[in-house]
Amino acid sequence: MERFALASDAVDPRQVPQRTLYTGSRVPAIGLGTFGSDRFSADQVAQAVRGALAAGYRHIDCASVYGNEPQIGPVLAEAIAAGLDRRDLWITSKVWNDMHGRGRVLLSCERSLVDLRLDYLDLYLVHWPFPNYHPPGCNVGSRSPDARPYIHEHYLDTWRQMERLVEMGLVRHIGTSNMTIPKLERLLADARIRPACNEMELHPHFQQPELFQFCLDQGIQPIGFCPIGSPTRPDRDKTESDTVDIEDPLVVQIARRLGVHPAVVCVKWALQRGQIPIPFSIHRHEYLANLRAAVQDPLTDQEMRDLSGINKNCRLIKGQVFLWKDNQNWQDLWDLDGRITPP
């Protein structure tokens, strides 16, 4: 038993379900996201990580572009020094779009390791399949003059560097994020080390059943961001057509039966469906309630069937800033016709 002191009302980490990857490694089935968007400071996010570890979380999802890894690192180091076994932690980070390609992936990973004060990462993801940089806080109309479409040869060059990180022992697993079936098919055909996970937007109003099932069929573990519909996402990502999962009548009805916030129902749905949700909150009562969702009061089989019927195909993180041509529609990023969108 670890010497790290849990809070008196914490969830026992040993009771939290785990997912087994194709490598045999086991991942806590729920994690804490750390994207504070434009609303929370790096210090606030780091304090949430500190509280989440004391509450029983052992899975923390990070990324260099979130701008808070230097603040999270001392929290992780403090917890490990206080007796938390590093082997019980699952720490993810991601290479950002301006660090794709030969040489730069290694530099990005090393920077995250230094910032997070770790010797290795459990999972390292290619954050987006497009190497299109945009400045923090830009609006959805922002376009990089160097933006370009998905080019498989370029992505594969980045993936080769990801594979090298595994061979060097700097990361234990590599994976993808914000991918589509056509892009994953190309990668799987050429990868020496297959992706262990794919991080993707998943919530009751955006269930992505085809991509979700494709990942399962290929032995790729889906990790779901925006699991409650991301009410604190940046305003620039919001559009008038967006729906609100936690206001869905069925979600609200189930929440009333359980006596919980509707967000907890979304987390339970994600857990029982088989993805790994990574909800974000800096508020202790919220992230503790999300963790408790993993160990208390499961949804009924009928509720799971009913929730599968409320999919509205409502993508919230559309990715407009990654477009590479004028007058393009954001749907071009997502290969909706079953083939990679041509340049």
C-alpha cells in the first residue's frame, strides 16, 4: 500500500476500474484533464491536480500546449516524494503542432519530461494530425500562413520519431488524437509500433460510433475528451448550433434518479461504454464526484440503451484554426466522406 496520504473522503484508487491496452499495461479508466482553456490559470490547474491525487486520481492527462506542465510538475514530484508510487500513476502528454517532424518530437518530449519532473511518460500523443500552429487565444478565423493539409508522409515522419521515443525508454506508449478512420487506416498500415490509444471527442451528444468501434476493433483504446460536453471550453469554440449534454432531458432524468449532477451521468455513460473519460474541473466537489462515478451506482442496461439514442452528432471542438485554405469548411478536417480530404 502506498504511503501517500489520501483525503478522508477519497476514492480508493484500487477500486477504480482499469482498461487493459494491447501491450498488457493497465490504465485507470478515468483521468483528470488539465486543459484550463482561457478560464483558469496554470496555478489553479496545478492545485486541482494536487487535490485530485489526494482524492484518489491516478491518471492525469497533460499537454505542452496547455501551458501548465511547469506548474503541474512540482505537484507530481511532491506527491511522489510523499510516497505515491510512480508506477501507480498514468501520465499523458502530447506533442504540439509546431513540433512535428524529425528532431523536434524528441525536443518536445524532453521539454515535457523536464517540466513534469518525470523520467518517462506513460503515454505520448500526437495532439493533432495537422502541423498547423496558431497562437494561444486566437479566434476561429485565424489562419497560419504556413498551414497545410494532412500529408501522410509528413505524419509518418512524426510517427517514426514517436516510435523512437518508445525505443529510447522515454515513453511507454504512443498514440493519436483527433484522428479519423481514413487517417488511422493509413497509419496502421505503416506503423512499426501501433497506437495504443486514440484521444477523441466523446460525449452523449457526440458518440462517434463508427470511429469508436473502429478503435476497439483495432485494439486501440478510446480516450474521450469533453465527456460532459465541455461547458468551460473557450468561447471561440462555441457556435449557435451546439447542444448541451447536461441539459438533455434523458440525462437530467437519470441524474434525478441517482441524486447527482447531470455531468456525473455523462461520466458514468462514458465509463460503462468503454472509453476513458478525462473530465476537467478545478473544483474539488466536481472532480471528486466524477471519480466516484467510477465506483458507485452504475447506470442500468436500459439507461445505457436509451442514452445511445440521444446522439446528435454535435461536434464541439471543430478545429477551424487548423484549416489550410481560405473559404474552407471545418468539416474538411474530419474526412466525412470516408477519404482523407485532398489538398
